[in-house]
Amino acid sequence: MTTALTLTTGPGAVLTAAGEIDMSNAETFAAALTSAVTSAAGSPLTVDLTAVQYLDSAGLAALFVQADHIEVLTGPILAPLLEISGLSEMTTVRWA
Amino acid sequence: MSGIERLPSPHTFSADPEVGTDLAAVDWAATPLGEPEQWPQSLRTAVSILLSSRFSMWMAWGPELTFFCNAAYRRHTLHEKYPWALGRPAREVWAEIWDDIGPRIDTVLSTGEATWDEGLLLFLERAGYPEESYHTFSYSPLRDDEGGLVGMLCVVSEDTDQVIGERRMGTLRDLGSDPSVARTEREMLAFTSRQLGRNQADLPFTLTYLFGDDGRPELAASTGFDNPHPTPGSEGTHPATEPEGTPLATGSDGVYPAPGSDAGGSETGFVSAHRATAPEVWPADRVATGEPVLVELAGEPFAGLPTGVWPDPPTRALVLPLPRQGGTPYGFLVAGLNRHRPFDDSYRGFLELVAGHVAAGIASTRSYRAQQRRAEELAELDRAKTTFFSNISHEFRTPLTLIMGPVEDLRARLTSAGDEVREGIEVIHRNGLRLGKLVNTLLDFSRIEAGRMQARYEPVDLSAVTAELASAFRSAIERAGLTFEVDCPPLPEPVHVDLGMWEKVVLNLLSNALKFTFDGGVRVAVRADGPDAVVTVTDTGVGVPEEEMPRLFERFHRIENARSRSNEGSGIGLALVQELVRLHGGTIAAQSETGRGTSFAIRLPFGHAHLPDYTGVPVAGGSREATPSRPSPVGAASAQPDPATPLSTNADPFLQEALRWLPPGGASPPTRAALEPVAGPVPGTGTSVLVADDNADMRDYLTRLLRSAGHRVTAVVDGRYALDAARAEVPDIVVSDVMMPRLDGLQLVAALRADPRTAGTPVLLLSARAGQEASIEGLDAGADDYLFKPFSAAELLARVRANVDLARLRNHHARWRTALIDSLQEAFFVSDESGAIIEINSAFTDILGYGPEGLPYLPVHPWWPDRESDVEGHRAVADSFAMLLDRPYGAYTIPVVHRDGRRLWAAAAFNQVRDPETGRRVIVGTFRDVTAEQHAVQRDSALAALGLCLSEAENLDGALTAVLAELRDIWQATYVLAAVFDDSSSPAVTCTDPALNWETLPEQRRAALLALRARPVLTPVTEEHAGSGITLEHPAGTMVLWIEPGPARPFSTADETLLALLAGHLGQGLNRIHQIDQQRETALALQRAILGPDRLPSGFAVRYEPATRPLKVGGDWYDTIELADGRIGIVVGDCVGHGLQAATVMGQLRSACRALLLRDSSPARTLMSLDVFAAMLPGAACATVFCGVLDPGTGHLVYSSAGHPPAIVGHPDGSTHLLDQGRSRPVAVRAGAERPEAEFTVPPRATLLLYTDGLVERRRRPLSSGISEASTAVRHGLGTPIEDLATEIMDRLTPDNGYDDDVAVLLYRHPGPLELEFPAESGRLAPVRSALRGWLERCGVDAATTQNILVAAGEACANAIEHGHRDSPGGQIRLRAAATAGDLRLIVTDTGMWKNPDPTANPYRGRGLKLMRAFMQAVTVTSGTSGTIVDMQARIS
């Protein structure tokens, strides 16, 4: 059983995640991220996390791997986490 | 129920996967119900409710009442019948109890009304035997879809453990309820049997055997046997043993004669009718090793055993030793086992406690008996000794005097009689002397013993005195063929001695030396050695064997088989010598070698600073030869000799005796005359005349003149000696010069007249001063006649004769009176109107030490207690004295002080009389020494005071402290100390002086205590001038009790006896308190077990505390009940009263409340039903109850209070308020009336406190102030974890002397902690988060904080999965979250190894810990071999 997570690509260079990301589905998330970054072919990929209720360090790790290629869109729930983890220093984090 | 629809049909059984699976496996087609798919909805619903309930239930449906049950019922009740019972007819499942439950089910099915049974005893065949079990249950009807009655549902709670626990506890409590300390073994066993006989459920029968002196067991008591009676044979042979042999107890409990007692021996004693009571039936040998033995009761001897309350006899019995501390058991207890209960740890524990109690009782009574006997023996011995010695004086001395007087006369008269007659008289005389010497020695001892020896010290040249004494022995020693060396050079300083005593010392030693020396010689030497004079008496005799040396000075100890000149001797001489030397403040030591000789060395200090009551006596002036001697050596009433007594008078008996040892031959024994002083009275028939004149020529003349006339004359040199001589032996007439040194003739007359014994003695004064005036002066002073010098011989003799004759006529009456008064054993006194004592008798002097020479004694009398140091005593005497002067007659008992400083008690009676001659009012009184009686009274009151201390004490330390204070008061001691030698390095010291402990004690005292520790118990030891100690048994080890006496109250023999008695009682009392402590612990453990509940719902904490005074458990209770809908019933109640009765009522109300709440979850209606129930239960009325129903999800509380104090709510912001709505009267006050109900929603992180009034009720203070204090305690505890809060609140509110009422406390904090356990799989993370999120919401935590906590918790769980269980998949992880008012604590525990983060292997994992630390206030990771604990805290307010 994995945690509920919905990943939607597009339109454009956008990957939208909804649900929760933890170690049970972090690999799925990382794979989708890699694939979307590849598809975006050099232009920055916007990762929309506004509908993510929970993100743990496994999910964060996937974001760090792609930090140079993405911009992150976040809501109030994840904002402190992205700040404290240091991701906001390595990549653009925008509030939705 | 809302959940039913969500359960997927057709899986009617899915609410419980386990039981559901077994239900699904039943061949339903074979039952009247058919396949589950065809079941009506009503049946499916009923089964679902059944399975989803956590409460124990079973149900029956359809024509055969087909059986269903849930998991709880399986676990609690069904046991081995599962799963066989499923789907079977109920009648078959419960065949063994169908007689009980069948009619009830019929009632439900025919009337549609529910039944209710509480604590019903049912014998269930669920463990292979009919098991005694108790059930509280309700049968309610089940209806089908059409509303017809088709089955029944049983909601049941099994109360077996509670009921049986209460029953056993009751027995233990009853066993411990006997308050008396002093009991005999029989009484103790009778009491115990009565208690054991009352519980024939757990103890169908018991047999108590005690090992006799021969080690063979004998039956001492039994319970359960209907009629243990004497066998026919023994009735005939022992008719006299009734009623000893008849069972004492009522009913069926018997006590038998103790082993070894007279009543009934082991062969012919009383034997129960039953074979199994014979001791040989039981494995006594195995039990004697200390282990219980389980015996199968199969075979002939066990046929027909008592059954107790059951229909059949026990099949097994446990044989338990009655343990004796540090020894083989006292005996053993056979307990028949309840065949309807398993023999489990709790049953075994109960029986061991019973056996332990019986053994403790035996230990207690036996040691009590032994101590009692010992103390009585000691006291009796002491009394006998005192009586014996005081009787001796009167019984021996009188006849001896009457023998020796006539013998002296006969010797004088029979000088011309035949040799044979003279020889006979000499034999009588010599032996009379010997007997007199022995009696005097014994009397000296009794005086020393009673402290009545009055020494009169005077400074002497010890060398001269000793040499003179020694010279008396010279001829005897030389006659024995021994050399005699006297080496006594003058000493530089005088030594103070009482001459009479010193004579005895020297003469005894010399007599001893002569007795044991056959060759060589005897040497007496005196030397100065520093501050002491040293006198040595050395012989070359047989010597003393080394092993005898330590006992050399022991009284009545004689060295057996020693070669000596005589076998006579009492063994008392050296002991007396030692005592006399001690009285002089000196020491005596002996050195000896067998065959070489013995040397005694006496050391006496110079000066008189070491003498306690030295009163200066001037050296006897004048010449010794001119002083009187005493006619009879046994006439001395006191060891105090007349200072002028010639030495040889006392030497006479010694010499007479010594000379008899020597071989006859040569000269015949010297006659008495050869040893006598020239001026002693010459035997004669005439009157005795005492002559006092300082002129030697006149004295000689008078002596010659009077002797020539046939008078017996004693001549002295002045008035003082005359007075002493007259008092020693009253002469017929005194002839005295007027002009004399020290005491002249007129003063002598006055002194003689003042002493009643000499008041009637005629005095003839001689004076050179002629003239009428002098004559009148003399006659005024009380002289009978007056003669002027020069006078003619004839005139003198005529006047003497005339005065003697006149006095005889005149004084006959007075002499008779004087003799009578002196013969009184009671002290006698006459006082004048002012209270001055003007006349006394010799008993007065004996008792108080004040003699007639001091008369008159003016008030304040010298024997009054000191006004400063003994205020009370002084006042008592002053009050009595006032009474003596005012009242015509009366009696009183007062403390008085002997001349030597001892304190005595005297009981006096007095009368006022009028002196017929003078017409003046005088007071005549008598008194006796009642010191011994006073001590007995003090002993009784001391015992009573000690008993009170012990009965009021709450623990061992308290008892000891109180008792020491009491002992200090009894003895007016400086301090009293107890040192308990347990196993630790230094003893535990308790002292009335708080500054003293083991470290601060003087080294010398520590050593003394250690030495005492090794002494046998209860044997008092007194150290001179230091104090007394005794050893006794304290529960923790040997205890040494030490009494440091105060100056006013030195320790006497009577005090030692009292100390032994008190110490014995103290030991008993301490052990008893120790037992009560242990029993209280046991009782409390049982009470808590009854209270339960086994498992508290989450978020609750409870506490029950009995009252501080022993064993006051009772009426308070708390309870939580998990209701079928997930809500929780909360009950806190308080029954009226304490003890077993209240505990029983409590148990019933608690069960009733529990069952009522399960049936109807309205608190008000529950209390109304409880009103009806309690009205029928004696003792239940007026109980107060708080009853509430709480939804743990929302905190919503519905409650109703029956007169109970309001619950307290503490809000997270620090405010508190009371749940004071929904209040009404206590239970059963007006049954049937409505009760109100109130609602309240417990806010997140608020704390709810329910309690009984013991927590807040304080004497002389309003309840509201206690409640307000409790509110404060709750406020202080808002941040305390709920499980610690009960203790904190109880501690904070503890009154100074502990709780005097029992207290029940129930606490709830909303919401209860979240506890999750899940397998270490990443897929579990989402549901865990979801649960945690929901719980945080119930805690009222805001969204942002919630997110932080979720991340921290998620990381901790992820780490546990990732690291902890990487190598061992499937391990479990536990998460626990608990909140206080302001904080949250989160603990994640796994069972694996948490490896340190390895950044290269898992670059992102290190971030987890960082996130935890970022989002939480404190994070602690503890990793060990058994797993890892992550403990995090966050502020949430």
C-alpha cells in the first residue's frame, strides 16, 4: 500500500502533485520529476505542490536532485518546510 | 448502529475476523436458522452488534436458542468450550447451569422483560471441572423483523476474581483484627480458628499441627470438622481433663491441648473422629524443611472429609509449614482446597499469608509467655531476697542475745564449777560468738545491699590501727607454727576509715591467711603509694587455682577441695571485705599462685575527698583503756562502732574461731578475760553503772568503789562518750561529773532526757561547786540527784542504790513503752505542735538513717526532698506536713530522702494526742518504707504508658521515638538511646537527645553498646555510675536499649527488673506493629486488586489511598466502564463508614453502578436505579456518587451527582471551575424521585479531577477551602503528565498527620494519549499520519503546528522503518503522543538498531533528524541493543 498521490503533467512544463509524499511513494515522485524535467528540455519545470498535504525528507530529496531544473509552487502548508530544509535557497520557491 | 451498513454483506460475521471465521465455519444448514444468507435482517444486525462489541456478550436465537458469542465472552467465560459451542443449542452449551439460567431465559421469552442478576454463583464446566464463578448479567429479549420474540441477548460481566478476592481479603483482615497483645497460645488458636472457620469456601477444612518437645506433630486446632470429640477410650482415662479437651470454639472449630501441656498426652489425647486428623497422615517431615507440599486426598484416610460449603469434599490439600524465624517450623497447617477453584498463585499466596499469620501468632504468644515468666521470676527473686535479709535481723539476733547474755552470766558465776560444766559453757560461748559473727556479716551485707550501711569515717594513722589489729592475731599465728611479720611504718597523712569496718577487713584477711597457710608465714605491710595508702596481707599458703581467681570475691563462692585448717565457712568473708573496701572508696586486688601463696592488696586514698558523705568525727581523745566495751559481740545493731570500742571486741570472734582450728596441745585456749580491756564491765549481779569523769584518778576511784559494791561499771572520759555508751546499752544509772570537756554534765543530762530510751535513766551529778544554785541548776536540767565533792563512799553508794530503786519503780512503765516502741517494725515518731520531731524509734533510724542523736529534728526536716532539684517532691512533703499539723488524724505517702541521699517512699499515718503530763498537743505517727510498692505501682503505670505508646504508633520509627521519650520520663534519664543492629555497617540510632547519633557518641559508649549487643536478650546490664542497657529483638535486627540515668535517679535492682519487663513488652509491641504494617500492605494490595479496573481507558489515571491509621480501607471507590457505543462511564463514590462492612457495600454499589450504566447510559437514570437498589442494601443509604458518561472523542460529558463533591476542571489557560450542576441528594435518600443531569464539554488539554471527600475534608475547616486547595493543586498540575498527576495531587494535599479518611481520585485529561503500534512498512505511514492529525485536532492544535509535528513524527517513523528494521522486516513500531496543558510529547520506539546516518549512502536521510530538530523544541534519540527511542517535545500553546 502506498500513500495517495496524484501526479499530473502539463499543460506546458508543469508537474502538479496532489496528496501526500512520503518514503512509500517518493520514488514514484522522483521518477515523474525526472521524466518531466527531461520533457521540459531545458526550460525550467514548474513543480506545483500547492495541493500536497504532506512532504517528508524523501520527497525533499527528489526535489533537491532536480533543484537546478525546477521552480516550486507551494501553499502555506509546505512553505516552512521548504524554507527550513534549505531548498528555497537552491531553487525558486513561489507562493501560489 | 451506524457502522453496520458499512460492513459488506453477506459477511455478517466480518465485525470480528477471528470469531467471525469460526462462526462462518459452522454448518448452519444443519441448524434451525439455516444458511446466513437467508437470515432475517434482525438476526444479522444482532450478530453484528454482538461481534463488534468489546463487552462480553452471548445470544441465543430461534426455536433451539442457537448459541452465538463474541470474542470477549470467549476470553472471559467460555474458555475450552470455544468454538465447539458456536451454533449449538444454548441448553446444550450451558447444560451444567441450565437449571439456573433456563428459567430466566424462559421469562425473557415469555414476558419480553429483561432479567437482572448480580454476582450469581455458577459452576461452569469450562476448564475440565465445575468451576466456581460469579457473574453479573442481564438477559434482554431479541425480536425478529416482525417484532416477535425469537431470542435473547446476554450482557455479562464476570466478577469471579473480585468476589473471591474480597472473600479472601476478608479472612485475612479478620485474622489481623484481634487487638489484644497478651494472649495464650490456646486463645490465639481459638481466635484464628473462628476466623478460618468463617471462610469454608476457600478453606473447606483446616488442621493445625504443632511440633511437640519431642518433635512429633500434634493436632492443635481444626476447622470444618463437625464434631471432633474424644475417642471412647480416652474419655474413660482422662475424665479430669474436661474442659481442656473439649473444643473451645463455637460451631465446628476446635482447639486442642498444646503439645507437651498437661491436658492430654500424645498417646491418649483427644483425637478427632476423623482418620485424617491423625498427624501421621500428613508429610510432616517434608514440611519441616520449610516448603509447602500439595497432597492428593485419595485413599482410605481421606474418605468422608469435611466438604466446607461445597457438596463434595476437597480432592487436594496444601500442607504449609508454620515458619519460625531462623528455625524449624512451629508445625504445619493443612488446608483443604476448594475443588471448584484452580490452585493458582493467588490461592497459594492466600494460604501462605494465612499460615504466616498463624505462625506469627504462635511466635508472639510464645515469646510473650517466656518473657512474662522471666520477669515474674526476677521480681519474685528480688522480693524474696529482700524479705529474707530483713527478717534475719529480727529472727536471729533476738534469740542470740538471749543466749549470749545468760551464757556470759553463767561463765562468770560458774568459775568454780567442775571442768566438764565449764567446758560445756565454753563451747556454747564460742559457738555463740561464731554464729553472732556470721549473722553480723550477713546483716552488713543486707545493709550494704539496701544502702543502709552507715559509715562513720575518721582520720586515723592507718599503720598504727592496722598494726594494732594485726597484733591481736600474733599469738594465734605463732601458735600455728608460722612466722608473722608486721611491717607498718607511720604514713605521711591520715586515712579516713570507719574503724568498725576496717577491723572487719583486716581480721577477715588475717583469718583467711591463717586458715589456708600451713608452712611459712603471714606478712602485713602498710605503705604510701602516691595518693593512696596500700595495705598488703601476704601468706605462703596453698594459693588459689587460676581458674578460681575471677570468682574469688564472689559471694557464697567457696573453693572446693582446697586444703585448709577447717571446712567451716560461708564463703562470704572476702565478698564482705570487697564491699567494705568499696565503701571507703578503695580497691582490693588479689594475686595468687597455687602452692606458693596469696597476696591481697588494698588501696585507700588519703584524705576524704573521695568519700560521698563524709561527716567529720574527731579522733577519739583520751586513752583507749578508759573507754567502755560492749558486753555482747552480737549486740551491735550497726556496723558503725562506737569510736571508743576496743578493737579486740570485734577481734574476739575471729580469734576464738581461729584458735579452734589450731591443734590442741600446749596451753589451753586463752580465756576471754585475757583478751579483755581492763576497764570493761566486770561481771556481777549488781546494777550497771555508767561513770563519766575526765579525771582519771576520780574515775578509777569511782570504778573501784562501785565495783566493790557489786555493781557493773563502765567508765568513760567525757559526756559525749557517756551519751554514746548510754545509747548503746542503757545503764541502770549514770554517775557523771558536771565539769567535763566536749559535753558537760548538764548537757549530758539534757541529751539523755531528750532520747526516749534514756529519758528514764537516773542521773547522779557530782560537782565540786557547792551551793544551792548549782544544785537547782542540775535538778532543773533533769538530774535525779546531786552530790557535792567531797562525798563519802557510803553516801555515794546509798544515793546510787536509792536512785536506781526509785527509777525502777518509776520507770517500769516507761521502759515497757520504750521497749514496745523499739520493737515496732514500723518507724515511730512524736512531733510537737511546731512539727519538730522529738522522739523516734530504731526503725525510724533504719529507714531514714537519722538517729536519736540528732533530736529534735526541726522543720524543714533534713529528709525532705530538695526544694530546688525535686520541686514536686518537696511540694508533696510540704502539703503533707501542713496536713499533719492541722488535722486530728490522717495518712499520706510521700517521697523522702535517706541520709545517704537515696530516695525512698514512705507511707505514714498520724494522730494528734494530748500529752497527759504537759497538756500540750503532740502528734504521734508511724510510717513504713513503701519504696518497693511504689516501684510496683510505677511499674504498672510504666507498662500502661508503654502500651499506650505502642498502640498509638503508626509505624516502627514512630513507636520507638514515643517509647524512648516515655522511658526517659520514667527514669528522669539524661537520655535514652536505641541502637538497632541491622545488616548495615553502623547501627540505626534513635535517641531522645536529637544531637546524638552513632558518630557523635563517645567511643567508650559505642564500645559498650557493641558489647551489649552480644549479650543474651532481655538481660539488663548496669554499669556503675554510667547507666543501664538491655538487648531485645527489633524486627530489623538486634536492638540495644541504653538508659543514661539522671543524677536524681540512679539505677537500682528494682529498676533493672522493670527495664527487663518493659524491654520485653517493647520487643513484643515492635514486632506486632511490624506485623500490622505487613498486613496493611497485603490488605491494601488486595483492596486495589478489587478496585480494578484491570485496564484504564486512555487518558485516565486513578488512585486509591487508605486512611493512614492501620487497616482503614473501606468505602471509597472509582470505576471506569467502557460502554458499547465507545463512550466511557465514570463513577466515583463514597460509602458511609470504614472497614469490612463499608468495603462490602462499596463492592456491591460499584458492581450495580457498573451494570446499570451498561444497560442505560444515562447518568441520572443510572443513579435513580441505584437509589432503588441501595434502598434494599443495608449500609448503602447516603453513599455519595458522581456518575458521568464521557465521549472520549469529543470530550462531551453528561453527568449527575448524588450528593458528591463537585468535580474540578482545570483549563489549559490556568483557570479552573467546578462541575456543580446536575446535583441532587445522596443515594437512596428519596428513592423514585427524579434526578437532574448536566452536560459539559471538556476542552482540549483540560484536566478533570473527580475525588472523594477524604481528599478535601479537614477538621474545623469548611469544605470549600479544601476544594479550593484541590483546585490550586489541579492548576499546578496542568503541565504534569496525567499518570504522575494523581501522586502529585495526593502529596500536595496530604494533611500533617496523613489522611484520616480513605481517598479515591480519578483524573482525566482530554484527549487521552494516542497510542499506535504498526509494522515497520512505509505504507503504514499515511494512516499513522492521519490518526495523528485527528488526535492533534482533538488536542486543539493549530494547523501550522500540526504540520510541523506531522513532519517531525513522519521523519521519526520513516527513520524507524528505514534504519531500525532494514535488516529485520516486520518489526513493530510504537508511537505514543500525550498532551499536557502547554506541551506535547511524542515518543517513537522501534525494536531495531538505528544506525548513525551515513551521508554517502543516503545523502538526503540526514535531513530527517535536522527537520525533527527544526520543528520540535527538544529531541532526544536513545539507541540501545533492544531498539531506539526518539523522544520529542513541542510547545503547543
